[in-house]
Amino acid sequence: MPLPERLAELLIEMAEQLAATVAEAPLAALRAAGVLERIGAGVSRETAGALCDDGMPAEAVATALGTARSKTWVLHLTAQDG
């Protein structure tokens, strides 16, 4: 599934900005990376849960995520708890 163009542009810009920050302020870059990981994990859980609730097979969600089916079920179950 291709990314929307604007989202792809933002991700490229973010990667470039993080790379520049690594050279200038490595601890700030590390903190930013942690924030991005938490954002990504939250979005993954929420989206996987919603897709599974809508009836999308876990295999299809796993393929879209580029991950294993078992991880998709963990994301789905975690989303239900949240």
C-alpha cells in the first residue's frame, strides 16, 4: 500500500531533520526518536484493532504492516484493552 504523497514527504523531511539533529544535538535526536516510536506504536495498535474489528483478516493486516500474524493479534488485543 503506497503512502499518501504528503505523508511520504513529511516522513522524508522528518528523517532529514533527525539526521541533522544527530550531528548537532544527539540527545535531542534520541528523545525525538523515542517520541516517534511511541506515536508509531499507538497508531499501529489503534489501526490494527480497527481493521480487525472491521473484519479484515489478521493475515492481511500483518502483510500491510510487514509483520507476523501473531504480532497483529497482539496489537489488536492491546488496542481492545486501551
